[in-house]
Amino acid sequence: MPTAPRIGIVDMGSNAIRMLVAEASPSGTTILENHRLSVRLGRDVFASGQVPEATISSVVDAFRRFRTTCDRLNVTQVRAIATAAVREARNREVLVDRVREAAGIDIDVISGTQEAYLLARAAATKVDLRRGRSVLVDVGGGSVEVVVVEDGNVLEADSYRLGALRLLSMLPDPKATGETFVDLLQKHLRGLERRIGDHFSSARVDRYVAVGGNIESLCDLIGPTHQNGSIDSCRIDAAREKVLELADLDYDQRIEKHGLKPDRADTIVPAGIVYLRIAELAGCAQLLVPRVGIKDGLLAELAEGHLDAFAPEQHVETVLSACRALGRKFHYEAEHAECVLELSRQLFDQTKRLHGLDAHARVLLEAAALLHDIGISVNNDGHHKHSQYLIESSDIVGLGDDERRIVALLARYHRRTPPSREHGEFASLRRKDRSTVERLAALLRVADALDRQHAGLVRNIAVKVGADHVELTPRLQTGQKSQLTLERQAVAEKGELFAQLFGREITLARP
């Protein structure tokens, strides 16, 4: 009987490093070892911009010990991720290289959006997010992740530089200002409330899920109630009362009176204030505390066999839900976008022997199909360039920076000038990515041409690939009659890139 695979996971946060070993089986995962090391990477990074040598040595030692543990427990796969502090450290490559050399473990420095995705993945293991609108909040040491989930789909994910350690380093000494720490913190948050409040302006929030060590400690001090037998919850008014009580105590008193850990006693107040302010903006009277973290989200991904937790082809619906949410933000023409999406898929699948691209590229084409026209919200003239800018400037859950950049270029090249080395953004891509952009742009241009009138006349096509010609046979939407004169002309014009790349003229047959 085969042994269940064992997985090692490291989450390098700004306030601590968390390490665990778990055994994954069809019936679930079992935690074999779970450790938390109080290594405050953020304290130095947020003050000086880099990790000092003494801290690097501590991190290397911790990873070396974890490697020994993994070898002892016959771990088959180890994944390490790092968040805000390492993300911002000028010498992060030194830290990453030292750990790799000493322990043979690669550290993946993830983006705020990737962090938010793992947060949603972790929360879903404890809280049913499949119905209604949920807001997930994680106040870490360096950043705050805010994720909006609707009917199980991640709509938005944002990362704000409001972590508890960062706030402690940024705010002035209350004694010097004559104001209380809480007053200073509330004043600092006021400038960002509009950005955070945008998440909650369009619909009622059904549940507020709070994640992180500080909210867990705060919940313990209050004495939580339970929902569904296992999920802790507490009322916002009770949490506010406890945070204000803690704010009136100094660091030593919080440890002595409430038994808080030294690395929790200073961060619990700023973290608590942030959780409470977001709850007020969301209009929530209570919060759920599932006691999970991003390491649990990564564990869930790996246990399900997702070797690359951030590969978009493994989370197609997450990517597309995020694209639709971004489209709605810029008032996109949803029916046209969905039509181009479906036609792009059909073109991609039926011309695979020509373009030779994989499932990863297919997701990028799908994302670009949904977002290619969002630039119209800025100006119809040159909207393809506006679309590029908006996509590059927006977080899209499930896509990394390089992938979002490709999607942005595809949107730019869906009309007018095709990909060109004269364009700096295109020229700076790796050769493989330039080839991907060219081939996907050729497909997107044709798909967009097939809905030239934005009327959804063509919903399905049959593609016949010949030696020197590709013929598209359309099937009209039920009840529609059209000779598709404009569509045939558009395919002839926008199909020139396709003909150039694949050596075959592309035409649209009469329906």
C-alpha cells in the first residue's frame, strides 16, 4: 500500500516564520509538525529597507533545521513562500540565495495578490463561502490583504501597506504629539478609507472573515462564541472594547495582565484597530475567526495535486471571475466580451496544431478576451492602449505580474498595429513570451472580428485547416439571420497577422 505523500511548508511573514509538515491523503490532511518562530523580518526592513546579516543567519539556521525535520519525516515536497517584508527588502536575493545554498529550499516571494488568493483558499477550508458576499481580511506585519468573495468566486483582492509592524514604525511617538496612539492610528487610516470602502459600496456584506495571529489572540481574550460547531466568532462591539482596554495598557502590562506573547503584545492594538475599521466600513456586527493562514491555503493547493499553486490554468474560474469584476469596474460591454471569450476558446482549441500553445496560454487569451475593450471607459479613440494601461495597473487574482503584462499586451494588439519590436513593452519580453503574444494576438484579433457588430450573431465556428488556407464556418445564434458582410470584411483585415504567422489565409464562409 503506497505511503501518503508528506508536504513541508514555510510561510515567511513580516512578524514570524511558520513551518509545518503535513501528510496528505484522500480523507484529508494531517499536521505532523507545526512551528512558529518569532523572527521579525519586518522590523528591520520597514525601518532600513533590508534584512540585517544577523537576521539572515537566524533565517538560514531555521531553514537548515527544517530541512533536517523534512528529511527525518520523509517529506517529498517542500514549498516556501515569503510575503511583504521579503518582498520589499533590497537584499532579498541574498537571503533567498543563502537559504537555497544551506538548505536546498527555494523561497517563492509572492505578490500581495497571490497572498490574497491563498487567504481565500485557506478560509474556504473552514468557512462556507459559496453563498453570498464575503470579505476576508488578514492584517499581517507588513500588509493588509482584503479579499471579496461572491458565491464562492474571488472578485477582488487588494494589498495595503497597513500591517501592524509597519504602522508601529511609521506613526510618531504619542508623547511627542499629545495624542493617543489610537487617535494617531485612526487619523492615519482615514486617508485610505475611501480605497478600502470601495469594496463595500456596491453590495451588502454577508460575512466578515478575519485571519491572522492578532485577531486570534484578541478573540481568545474576549472569549469567543462558536458557529457551526468549530468556527470562532465575536461581536465587533466586544472586540472594540477589548482593543481600547489593551490600548490603555503599556507593553509590559499587556504581557503581565493578559499573558500575551512578547511579539504579540505590541502589534495586537494596531492590528485590532485595522480589523475593526474595516468591519465598520463593511457594515458588519460580528466577525468569524477560522484560525487559518496562507500556509493552510498553500497546503490545500498542494494536497490537491496543484504542484504550482499559482498556475492560472489550475484556477481558470478564479482568473475569469477577477477579470469580469475588473470589467464591471470599468463598465465593460459584458455581452461582447463573453462572445469574444467563447470564440477565442473555439479558435484556440481548433487551431492547436498551428499555434502549439498550452493550457497556460489559453487562460491568458481568455483573460484578454474579457478585458480587451475596457479602455473604452477612458476614451474610445485608442482604447486598445488604454486597455493595456488599465490591465497593467490592476491586480487580477490568479495572474502574476508577468502574466498580467502579457494579457495587457494582448489587449493592446487586438486592433490596429500588430505586435512590433518598435514597441518597447513588447521588445523587452523574453523571446518565448514575444512568440506567445504574437500567436495569441492573432487569435484574439480574429475572435474580435467575428463579433464586429457587437451583436453576438456568431456564437460557434467550425475551423477547417488546409495546407495554405483556414476556413471558418459560422453558426448563427438561434433566430438570427445575417450575411455577416461586416464580419467577413473584419476577418479579412484583422486576419493578416494570422496569415503571416501561420502561412495560411483565413476566411469566413457564408452562414
